[in-house]
Amino acid sequence: MKTEIGVDKTSEPTTEREDVSSRVDLAVALGEVSMANPVMPASGCFGPELAHLLPLEQLGAVVTKTVFAVERAGNPAHRLTETAFGMLNSVGIPSPGSERFRNGLLRQYQAGSGNVVVSVGGLFTQEYYTIAEDLADEDIAALEVNVSCPNLEHGGLAIGTSPQGVADVVQGIRGITDLPLFVKLTPTVSSIGEIAKAAEDAGATAVTVSNSFSGLAVNIYDRASALGSGAGGYTGPAVKPLALKLVHDAAQAVDIPVIGCGGISTAEDVIEFLIAGATAVQIGTATFTRPTAMSEIIADLEPLCHRLNVSKISELIGTLDTPTPSRNLS
Ligand SMILES: Cc1cc2nc3c(=O)[nH]c(=O)nc-3n(C[C@H](O)[C@H](O)[C@H](O)COP(=O)(O)O)c2cc1C
């Protein structure tokens, strides 16, 4: 049901952080995962090494970089290149493997934050089950299942491009653990709603929409890709409208919560995603350009909610007042 949002159009946006007298409730829930605010880092974009800039407990949750069951090297250099409105990366998910992760990095995350979400991946369906088994007894809030990894059983296409592929991965993990499962979808599909529904039917607690977009940058002097592995994942401000549309479409298709991700860099962006249907958000590239971005965004949410006349941020979720944007045929 849509609620009326009383936006005070006379109030000027201010860059100063305001003194807020009556508190706004920023809490949201992703299934049984309760979060003090809707902000968490996107996988691969924030780690405990940045805790001196942003105490992890300020965040609604932390999300680890995708972990594979076995140790993997990443892609060859160059792994990152800046573009006009975003960033291309082909880091290639280097992974310490589940044993070294559990005895090292995971403990650092757990020391700093209440909700630790571990992102898991696999190049084969079975690999997802192995890492889920390895982590089943750990004290973590949720697994984020990254179905954007290339699936080597099916010619390297991401598992997340097939509803059946997503169902197999999610159902299999569901049979291994009762942990809440966030399923992180790839944007490179013709119907994100269909894939999100497949994840929901297979037992997902929430879907994360979305991973990076496939992109290319060319060095015109040597006529080669600017990235060592060829193409990469495009992220940052340019993808925000694309991700917003995907979030809206996914939220229309499922009853489970949607986590918005793509190009978010301000509190206003967060609110846009909530209105479009997200319950929580993840922030990636903004942290690379402004390491304190998430802290500033969280501080700005409360005064912004005041200006929007909402006492609970969750009142904004899914309140987009428009006919379905997907009918726009232009
Ligand atoms: C350097 C880098 C590494 C990333 N590593 C992962 C990863 O390991 N797993 C994953 O699911 N997404 C990964 N992502 C994608 C982000 O989590 C996020 O989906 C994407 O960057 C879009 O959000 P943004 O526009 O806020 O950056 C990575 C992105 C970047 C830029």
C-alpha cells in the first residue's frame, strides 16, 4: 500500500548537518536481520582496514568481499580504471579460501560489528554448497550469495542469468543452513523480476539488486582493453538510475525485502532507493572516492527524514507514486 509522504517543498536542502530534536527511527529489518539503519557496504568495497575511518558498529551491517571455498588469485593488472562517471574494475575476486577466511578476516569483522554478512561465491554450483557448509556454524548474521560469478558448468555465463541456476544454488544452500540468505543478482538479465522470484521461491530472505554492470574501456594507443583481464564491472554514479529501475522491478515481483545497490553516494540517493522499493542499501564505489561516505550518509539520514516528515525511515519503503515505470516504451 502506498502512503502519503508530506514533503515540505519550502524547506531548502542544507549542506550543514542539522541538530535534530526528535529522533527519527532509522531501523529496518531484512527478515530476521534487524539493522539500526539501512546502510551497509557493498561486497568488495570496504573492510576492517578502514575501521579507523568508520567504526563498523555505526553500520546497519557489514558485508565481506565474496569468499570462495578454495584459495584463488585475482585477475591480472590493471584491475581498476576510472571512467567519466564511474569506475571499471576486474579485480576477479581473489579469495583466501574458507579456512584462512574463517581464522583471519572473519574474526576481524566479528570484532567490530553486530551484523556480519558473508558474501559467498562459486564457479560451480557445488562450490556454493561447500562454502555454505564451511560457514554454517559461524556466528554471522546472513550469507549473501553472489550469483554473478561466472558458472564454468555453463560456458562461463553468470549463474544468476538463469532462474533455474539461481534456484539450484539457493535451494541447495537452504538445505545446508538456516542462516538468512541475501541473493545478490546480476543486472545483466532481461527480467530481474523473474530471477528475483526464482530466488524467493527457492528460500531467499532478501535479494540484493544489483551487482556491477559489464563494461569496457579501450586504450586507443595500443588498441587494447584498459583492464588486464579484458572487460570489467562498471559501478558508481552513472549506474544509479539503472539500479533504481531494477530495484523497482524486483520489488514489484517479490514479497521478500530488496537491498538496493548501485551508484549510491548521498543520503538523498538512499531515500530514492527506499522509495523505489528497497528496504536497505549497499554502498560501493562512493567509499573509494570518499572513505567516510557511509558515515556521512548515516549522519544525514535523520535530518533528511525530518525534512520529508517521516518519523520512521521504513515508512518510505516502496512508496513510489507513479504508474509502473516499466510501461515506458520510449
Ligand atoms: C573494486 C570492487 C570490488 C568488488 N568486489 C565484489 C565482490 O567481491 N562481490 C560482489 O558481490 N560484488 C563486488 N563488487 C560489486 C559491488 O559490491 C557493487 O555491487 C557495485 O560496486 C555497485 O555498487 P556501487 O555503484 O555503489 O559501487 C565490487 C565492486 C568493486 C568496485
